[in-house]
Amino acid sequence: MGAPVDIGTGSPLYDTYIRDSIAAGCPYVGFAAPSYTCDDTDDDKFKNNVAHSVNGCGAHIYPDPGNSKSAKCMEGSHFSAYKV
């Protein structure tokens, strides 16, 4: 047997983009996505997504951990949901 390998806990990922996607038949939430700073019209990390037939909420938008300004004021938009 070899020496144990320390896999650590990983690194946070701040450059995740969810665009033009559909989530359907989810048991709790269609999407869990980072917010953008209030009045930031250029942020497109979460855009043009649709959730349907979700037994819960369509999207859970949380403050973006990669943007300290979103802790003070955050928004989420460009998203649709139905049958939730």
C-alpha cells in the first residue's frame, strides 16, 4: 500500500456560468445560482434559464461569493419558472 493521499477540500469556483438551460422535474429547486450586484447589467453568469415542474422553488439566488458587493445588494433576473 502506498502513502495516503491528501485530497484536501478543493478550491472555491467563482467563474461558473449557467446560461440557456432548462431544469425540469426537480424535487426541491430548479437552479441554485449566484446573484449579481444591483444595477449590474453586464453580468451574465445566470441568464435565460427556465425551470418547470419543480416541487419547490424555481430558483434559489444567493449572494455571489466571488463578488463582495453582492453581500450588500444583490439581484437575480433573466429567468422563468412555471408549474413550481
